[in-house]
Amino acid sequence: MNLDMIEAAAGRLDGHLRRTPLLSSPFLDDIAGRRVFVKAECLQHTGSFKARGAWSALSAMDPDLRRKGVMGFSSGNHAQGVAWAASAHGAPSVILMPADAPALKRANTAALGAEVVLYDRATEDREALGTTLATERGLTLVKPYDEPLVIAGQGTVGLEIAAQAAEAGVTEAEVLVCCGGGGLTSGIALALEGHAPGLRVRPVEPEGFDDVKRSLAAGSIQSNNRMDGSICDAIVTPRPGDITFPILSRLCGPGLAVSDEEALRAMALAFLRLKLVAEPGGAVALAAALLRTEEIEGDTVIAVISGGNVDPAMFNRALTSYGSA
Amino acid sequence: MNLDMIEAAAGRLDGHLRRTPLLSSPFLDDIAGRRVFVKAECLQHTGSFKARGAWSALSAMDPDLRRKGVMGFSSGNHAQGVAWAASAHGAPSVILMPADAPALKRANTAALGAEVVLYDRATEDREALGTTLATERGLTLVKPYDEPLVIAGQGTVGLEIAAQAAEAGVTEAEVLVCCGGGGLTSGIALALEGHAPGLRVRPVEPEGFDDVKRSLAAGSIQSNNRMDGSICDAIVTPRPGDITFPILSRLCGPGLAVSDEEALRAMALAFLRLKLVAEPGGAVALAAALLRTEEIEGDTVIAVISGGNVDPAMFNRALTSYGSA
């Protein structure tokens, strides 16, 4: 897994994926006490960065294998990414999804052309289920994060951040990334190592589901004790990946963790100040940038909003609780 | 008022204003029955296109006059644009604002550095009040739409649409623009006349406040009967401008009008499918694109979301009514 693979993915993505904008607001700068830039990856096709990794994987597949179909397991964003990229490549797709995933994500995944198969997040082993299903049907599994082609696709976010930071005159900053299994975070870290070495990545997770933070602190892979109970469904994963963790360990600063309420407050601020829709798991990096200011170094912070696939009821909760200017 | 002035404004805006993205979603294409592109001008600085016109006017002012200060009258978006552009140019600003403007717009305008003066939209003549205030304090009035420098700034949206449509391979389309006094609409129409003659502009207004639609149909300037009672506060104006109307009349197709409920439904769809926050008046063009499909010609429509400065309660209303996928 290296920078060349990310640059090759950028070539395959060109013309199909969006170069999402890097936004800012003086109101957010005031809250954070430093300059805040926001990479609005919620504006990506399918509403999250996952479309990049899925496109990267699909576009690099052997055409005969691709024609047989692909499979993904995902709480929803990877699912939509795989369904979208598969449809665009003329490939069937099957998505294994937890039964408690937001209704919007389930509906979108089906509407984008995938067959959706549900499982119980608390009691069933999705990796084993997925492998069985893939074998039975001759499908190729597109892993959500621990897969070099997927990491390479997500890393194109980092190439864009490097270019956009340079355009904004930013050469030193902490780059906060919403982190589940570490595909986006490790991809961005590799891209920045090559193109913007003054930008340091820091993973951000939900409190109580901070396996990456604890793994970085321990120097070895640590697991979460549980898989349910967070509103940040998009980034709750059992543990960092075997491919992603060594990259994170080598390149990232310490992890951060925020509460569900902090994520909701960041969603309300993204609504008010950026006119963006962020989902809870996609807002944790912005939450840390705005609300954990004493844990961040330097005069500039870049936060990735990684997704915006949130049910209206949850969005209303954020606005009702924290929508007053 | 001509294309050269828009291109000159683009030069003054370069590096200060955002090139907002042109977005799309297969879900919106399905609803409309044709390709839909959305110019996400709600992502502009201050949350609306008004920052462009204000910057265009401020950046072209005589520095001595500018130092004395500027004045604007506005329901809120022009206000924020003028306050933001004035602060960036080191100029004081006074904003005359209707007392029923959304709380968020009032608060933002003050926070951006302006002095806010309130008036009654139903009983007071804002033009007369503004002229008096400007004369008394030596302020230069920045009109919200019937001013060539402001139209030139708004017209830069049209330059971007022309370039982005070409990048997307679109050479023929109807371009729906949320229309109040016609500054944005006439500016875009002039820009497209020069750079994308296959793209035809059509103004979109709230039902009951469709002065531009009726003026175009009559061939002469018509007024609205009332100024209150719409949730689309951003685009309720007494009548088309003396400068904007001849441009609209020469270049635009027939106007469209949508209901408040249609605007709310478009807001919910922008939330669900684009992850964008649109305000009611900023959503009328998207509403027409998605819901008045039989009134639109051709296989491609481009809708401008002109602003996103909406109070949380109004946004919740849109999601509660129309947020189910």
C-alpha cells in the first residue's frame, strides 16, 4: 500500500468522482480559536467518501470477475458506494447490511441497484457471513477498508486536501478524519505524507468506540468492547484493519474521541455555518475541531466531513438540541 | 449592463469568492424525468450568491467613499453579503432589515460586523428610509439588485454554470433561477447569452409573489399586491428592477411559480439527495425543476439553489413534512 496506488486510483476516478470543496466560515474559526477548513466529502456521489474506494476497486477488477458481481458488507455508506460503482460498471451487487442501519441507507442502497441482505450486528459475524455468501454466488468481496484498492480510492481525498490546502496557503495543519476501520484515515495519511508533509492526520472516533485511538496509544491493535449503542453508525467497526493500522501507527498523531452530543452539535454547526448535511459519524472530526480545541495543536485545523446520509429524525434532533445560532 | 462588466467582476472576485459545485443525483433525475444539475450557491460565503454582488460593488468603489461606509436594505442575504464584503474591505456597514426577517439572518448580519436597523415590511417604504439614512450618514447605498455592479457580481454564477455545463457535456438546457428583483437572474442570463447560448434562463418565484412571471407575460413591469405571507422571504420584492427587467424580457423564457409546500419539498430533497441546506426562497428553482416538469422543455435542467440561510424550525418543518425518502 503506497502513494503510487493512490495516484493510480486518482486516474481511474477522474471524471467520475467529485473533487469536493474545502469550505470555511469565520463563525467556525471563532468557535475553534484557530482557522478551520472543512473538506465537504458529504457532497460526494452517494453522500460519502465511500464512493471513491468502491469506484477504485470496481474500476481495477478483472472484467470477467466483475461481470459475475460484487459483494459488500456495510452499515450503509460503503454499501451505497459499492452499489453505485457496480451499477456504473454494469456489475450486479449484493450488500450485507446490519438490520439496524438507518432506513435511508437501506433504501438508497436498494435504489442504487443492489440486493440488500440484512444481519444482526450484535450477534452475527459479518465477515464470516460475507465470505460464505460471496463463495456461494461467485461474487467478489469488496472489503470496506482493509483492502489496498479501497484505501487507494479513499486516499484521493488526501490528494485533494493537499492541493486545496496549498491553494489556501496552508502548509502546516492537523487534519482530523472520521475513523472507523481506518481506510479513509490511512489513505489520507499516505497521500499527505507524499504531497503535504506539514499536514498531520489525526483519527477521530465516537467515545466508547475508540479502538483506533487506543490502538495507537498501545502500539498494537485493540478492539471495541461492543458494536452497538452509538449514533455514529457509519464509523463503528470492531477494530482497526491489519493493513490500515500499521499505516495509521506510522503516520498519525494521537486519536481523539467525541461524545454523541458533540457530534450532534457539530451537525447543527455544519447546518448553520456551512449549509451542509452531515451524519453523526461524518461529523465527529468537525466536532473535535470545534469542541476539543485544547487537544489540537497549531493555528489551522482541517476536518473531513465524511458523510451526510442521516435520517431526518436524527437531523431534527441535532437542530432541536443545538440549532440556535 | 453587459457581459464585459460580468467578466470584470469575475476578475475582482477571483480568490475571494467560491466557485460553487454543480451537483447531481440519479434520484433527482428519476423524479424530474430528465437530467437535473444543481448549482449549489448556498455553499457560497455567507450562505448565498449575494456575497458575489456585494463584493463586486465594494471592490469597485472609490476607496475614500468606501471608507465612509456602505448601506444595504435586505431581508437578510444581501445584508450578510454586504456586511461580509464591507468587513473584508475595511468599510463600516449599516443594514436596513425588515423586522420579520429570520432570526438567523439578523444575528449573522450583526456578527459579520454590520449595524442592523429594523423596519416594518408592510407599512414602511424601505427605499425612502434607506435613502434618508444614507444621506444623513454619508453612506453609499449598495442596492440589492437594480445596480449594474451588483448584477455583474451575480452574473459570475452564470459564467461558472456555462463552464461547468460544458465540462458535463451539456450544451442545451433550461436554467431555472430563484428570482426576486432579478439581479441574479439577469446576470446569469447575460453570462449565458455570451458563453452558453444553448442555455435558456427561466425565473422561478413563489406563487402569489410572481411579479417577474407576470411582467414577462405582460411585456411591462407588474407589481406584487402584497409583501408578506410567503415563507420565501429571500425573494419577495415589490417588482422587477428598471435595469433587470429589460434584460429578463430580452433573454428569459416564461417564468414559473411554485407553492410554499413545493419549496419545502425541494428543501427536503436537497437534504436527502444532495446533502445541501436550502432556504425556502433558495429552493424554488429546484422545486420547479423537480415538481413542475411539464412546464419545462428539453432533456436537461439546471437549477440554482441560491441560498441556505434558514432557521432550524423552518428546516425541521420541511423534513417533517417531506423528509421520507
